[in-house]
Amino acid sequence: MILRLILFLAINFGALALGSMSTSAGVFGDWYVSLNKAPWTPPGWVFGATWTLIMVCLSVYMAYAWEKISNRSLLLGLYGVQLILNIGWNPVFFNLQNVILGLIIISSLTILVGYIMNRFKFEMKNLTYLLMPYLIWLVIATSLNAYVLLYN
């Protein structure tokens, strides 16, 4: 169990690092700075703190899910798609400045995380709540992306 937790922590924080390579340059770039952003856009430090919490919770969820979920191939497939969407949003939004495709990606990720929670809730029971910070944050992030699309 501990080794699986360490493995998922490494994968999740590695994915976070990959995604943040696009984010860090983009957040301070002229394009993002000049955007009309939603009034509920949190300060920058909130993003780092929130993503740290999300990745720890996701890692714990996955370490337990490995033991509890009988269909591991489905679990890993959904987890893999989640990683791709999560990492992929950053360069699409910040580097390509493609707000529409960014909204499609983040909306898909939000739906996927909600699906994962629902699909495995009977096997994972209360551990399903470990994904709640992720889902809540994705709903907020989706609204921020949509605001940028509508008001820029």
C-alpha cells in the first residue's frame, strides 16, 4: 500500500510539474495578464495550494482503489485519460491560447472525474470523497475558462 501511494504521488506530482511548465510562463505572459478574468479568480498562491491538496488526495484514492476496485484496467484507463486531459489543458490554454479547446478539455476532465467518482462509489465508499476537492476545483476552473471565452 505504501509503495503504491508513493508511486501515485510520483505520477501525480510529475504530471503536475509537466502541466506547470506551460502554466508558469503563461500566467505572467502578456496574453494572460491582459485577459478580462472572472471576478472570482483566486489569487495565484491558491492554485499551488489547491493542486497540492488535489494530488495528495488523488494519490491516496488511487492507492486504495488499486486494492478495492475489481476492474483495474478500467480504473487505470480512466486514470490515464484524466492525466492526459489534466496535463494537456495547460499548453492548450496558455501556450496555444486556444480558449475554446481549453474549455472542451477542462469540461471533459470535469465530467470524467465526476464519472470516476460515480462509477466506483460502491467499491470505494467514503474514499470517494477524496476526489471531491478535485471535482470542486475543476468546476471552478471550468467556470474561469468559460468566463475568459465569453468576455474576451
